[in-house]
Amino acid sequence: MGKKEVNQTQSVKNSIIEWVKVFGLAIVLAFVITLFIKPTLVSGDSMLPTLHENDYLIINKIGYKIGEPKNGDVIVFKSDLEKNDGTTKDLVKRIIGVAGDKVVIKDGKVYLNDKLLDETYLSEGMDTTGDVDIVVPEGKLFVLGDNREVSLDSRYEQVGLVDVNDVEGKVLVRLYPFNDISLIKWFI
């Protein structure tokens, strides 16, 4: 084998090793990223006008492992509701009350700890139906969708209070559609 052929063989080996390194690094990086964030697709209109059908969201999975959920956070959580294929749905809602908070819904208005919430994220004229008067127990969250007319949330038995352990994470960013990329704001 000539010197030129040895150099070509060595060059091919080096190229393969470099590609394996890059591919390995990409796999490790993807694994690390998925430990901290999760992509989620919005299905339905329960969070209008804040979020829309087919918005692609990035959620922070680790935030509540080191901190506590706060009123106003938009979260993704596991529910017992089933999709058509028999799997359970993840829901996107806004936290209205955390452990120890008194949540009252009366005459179309939401009160938190005896103060009327200024819910600037709702569409103008939006009322909150239902009669609720509850103190949120330890380890639970009271959540509502921003589109109260169609949202299945803590007002209804099918969802009820959300167990903190069922929270997948806090919504950080709307990534898609690209013309609507934005950080998700918290208002409470």
C-alpha cells in the first residue's frame, strides 16, 4: 500500500471518527435538553386569546422541582381526560390559586383571597360561569382556561383541582407560528 493510499484511509477513518463524535454529542445534547424542556402543541381554544390552536410551546420541566407554582403561571399538566385514541390528554391552563388560597367565583367574577382578580388576559366582556367557593388544599392547584366559555378546568369535576405532581411544567415560550414567537406573560 502506497503512502497516498495510507493517507486516504487515515483521512476516511478520521472523518468517520469526527462524524461519530458529532452524532454522539448531538444525542447527549438532545437528552440533556429534554430533561429540562418539553415541546407541547396546543389543542383546542380553551386558552384564547393567550394561546391558539396548534401553537407550539416550550415548557420548563424543571422549574417546579426547584421552585413553587405561582398564581398566573400558564402550565401543562396531565389529566384523566382521554383522547380519541385512548391516551390521556395533557391540558394547558392558568394557575388561579395555589395551596391555602381562597378562590371564589360568583356573578361571573373571580376572587382570590377576597380580592377581585384583574384578569387582563381575558377577552373583553368574558365572564366566568359557575359558583365556586374553595380553599385550595396542600399539594393542589386551582386552574382556569383563559377562554372561560369553552374551558374544561377546575370548575368541573372532570378536571377538578390539579395535583402539583401532575404538572409537566410551566409554559415559557410560544415557538410557532413563527410570526407569533413570544414569551408567555403572567399577569396575576
